[in-house]
Amino acid sequence: MKKYISNILKPGLLCFVAALLFTGCDSKDKSGTSPEANKDWPSIEEAKTIAEEGFIYGLPIVMNYAIEYDYSIDKNSGQYKAPFNQIKNEPNVATWKDTAVISPNSDTPYSLLFADLRSEPLILSVPVVEKSRYYTVQLIDGNTFIYGYIGSRTTGSDSGKYMIAGPDWKGETPAGIDKVFRSGTQFSAVIYRTQLFGPDDLDNVKKIQEGYIVQTLSEYLDQTPPPASPEIDFPKINAELVKKNFFEFLDFALQFAPAGPEEKEIREKLTRIGVGPGKKFDYKDLSDLHKAEILLGMKAGEDKIEKYLKDKIEKINGWSMNSFFGDRAFYNGDWLKRAAGAKAGIYGNESIEASYPLTRITGDNQTIDCSKNNYTITFPEGEFPPVNAFWSVTMYDGKTQFLIKNSIDRYLINSPMLPKMKKGADGSVTIYIQKDSPGADKESNWLPAPDGPVYLAMRLYWPKTEAPSVLPIGDGTWKPAPVVLVN
């Protein structure tokens, strides 16, 4: 989703904005009066600060809406999956063609659902899944808070029926429901991940996906459904619109997201620039001065997120690691952490479900650039990532964080591939990171790279908690092997 937030202000526009702020402006606001005469609008510095804090707070919410719009609203988006409350099973893993979400997971075939919980809850039914196969169902609300999991780690491999309800639902739990999960917003994302053992295993995954059933509560109970919720005029969203209309999209999304106690302060601040209940933020009607305040605040917020991603993470053997994802209590009002997680890879898992070492550099802090060099990662025998499920290393373009189109259609190397990979005399496994084939004898270990900078993501599914372990992040006894420049 990086395409929705990058380059908020181009250099020329930034200079124009600064000039407006520091030389003053006689332009009129939407009421026809000068900005100084508008008593409700905060001072220049206050407005910039509110826009900065609001951008950090709202970035994950707007990013989530953009994905929701592409996947379940705009049938011409090129990424459309299914309407609300209908599951879409993806029988294949992500490829270079999938560009709605940055750093897409290509490990597990997905099943995707965007839930509209306004009128009634949904019932999610899952089939029996063999214990050797990892699967997980991640429940994420419009705030990008993870409000629950179904799957191997949390509910086991048996079949089950689970209810997800919106924030305002007050009904009774029907018989036969194993657990109720409560979304903090009226719209919710549900992401199913099902382990694929190899290309010849795809039919087995499809059978499991067919067992993922979604019903409204009234369908489950075979009752007359409640009155339909009002139709919504969903505003069109794309990269260009976000650059100037960010707060319009945030204003729209917040109406479906009741504020938690820790959100009271930022929500009250946002009302001062026209975002919130009874307000209607409209960027195009602002004076030039107010527009400048908003844009500079957004740029400052974006810079702060970038700085957080660079400075506030654990760095081990060149890999960056942190725990960016969790529920409302996990964030406890730390909106910068939430925004950093969304930008790093929205919809990431809690670290106990999956941990993510990420890197753009070698173990000795040099940028990985496959237009100039070749690289390797070597796992000594017995020192593979310690997981209860499986692990992978995925290759992305360093500029876009999208998967790489390549001659062998390989986007990752994971633990199920180990039996077919070439091993060293000492039992080690070396992964070759380069844009051209390392040769037929090594191609089983080749991870095709772009002709330029590289972004690598290691995914450790259901990491072990006993030593050696990557947990807790930053203090674990297991360390990821470094990327090494090949001389």
C-alpha cells in the first residue's frame, strides 16, 4: 500500500507551501473570510501539528479503506475480489501482478473477506485441517487492530463455528458457536492463510478453502434477516486522491469506527480542522494558507513514520525486527507504532503468530543492490529458523516492495522446499540472491532478484517460544543469518 502514501509533497510543491506559510496569504477560506477571521480554525502551528498527528493516526485507517475499496467496492479496480460478506478463495499464491498491498505474502494461498457488520454478525465456519498443515484466520478491524485469530495456534485443527460481531451488536450468542469475536469497527477484514506444501499440493488447499464458509447470523439460524443497513456512497480512492484528500477519506472512515478511550484526544484535535462527527472536511474549499498547513503537517507526519522505521527497530545481522502488530491494548494509543506497521506491511501478524525479519542491507550494513553484486544467505545445519509451522524468505523490489517478475516464477524460498535444495558438505543450505541464474546446479537455491535494490522479508510462522527462539523480538536466542556480498 506504499503507493498511497509515498511522495505526499513533491519538492516544488513543498517550496510553494512553505512560501505560503511564511509570507502570509490573503486568500479566502470557504466562508469567504480571511483565514485570520475564522475563529474556529487553529493557529498556523497548531493546524500543522494537528495535521501531522492526524496523518500518523489516520494512515492505517486510510490504507485499510483503500484496500477495502479495491477489493470489495470498485469492480473495475483490477484488484476486486468479492462484495462484502462473501469470501473469495484465491487458489494461487501472490505473484508480481498483485500490487494492492505492499510486501504481499506469497507463502500461503489466501481466502479474503471484507465484512459489513452493521446490520448483523457473521458466522465463520472452518473445516478440519490436518495437524501437519498450518492455517490461520486473522481478524482485523478498520483501525487495523487485530481482534482475534482462528487457526492452528489458537483454536487447533478441528472444525469450528465462530461469530464476528460489530461494535454495536447486543444480541445473544446462538447455540453451536465456539467463540465470539468483537470487531471495533463496523467493517472488518478477515484474512485466511492456508499452508501450501508444494505445487502438487494445490488441490488439497482448494478442498480446505471450500470448507471456509461465511454466513450472516440470520442465514445460520434460518431466520428472516434484519432490515438492510443504509446504502453508502463510498468515495473513490487512489494514489493521487490520497495526496490531497487524505483527511476527507479519514473523515469518511471514522464514522464507522467508534472511538476508544485512548482515541479521545486525537479525535478532539481533528475536529478543529473539520474532521469528525458533524464535520465535513473538504480540502478543495480550504484557503491556500490552510491547505499549506495541512500539507506540511502531512509531510512532517510521513517523515516521522520514516524515521521511526529507521531508528526504532531492532537490527540483528542486518535484519530489522520489531513487533508492529496487535490489538487495541497492544498499541495503547501509540499511533506512530501502528502507522509504522502499516507502512512496513499492512495486515501483518502478531509476532507470536508470525515474526518478520526484514532487510535492505547486508550483515555489514551495505545496501543490497543486485544491479551491481550477487549475494548469499547461508543457514548452517541445525540453525534454520525455529518455528512450529514453517518459514520463508521472500524477494521484493527495493523501490516498490512488490514481488519480482522473473524467468522461473519464483518469489520466495521456504522450508517445504528444503528437500529439493542443494546442501553443502557440512549440511548447510545457501540461498543465492542475484538477478541472473547462478547455474543449473544451483538454480534450486536461487532467489531471483531485481536489477537494482532489494527488499527481503523473512516470515517465521508460529515461532517457537522455547530456546532457540526469535521471541521476544530483539532478545531472542536465535538470530537470522546475514546477507553476504559474494566476491
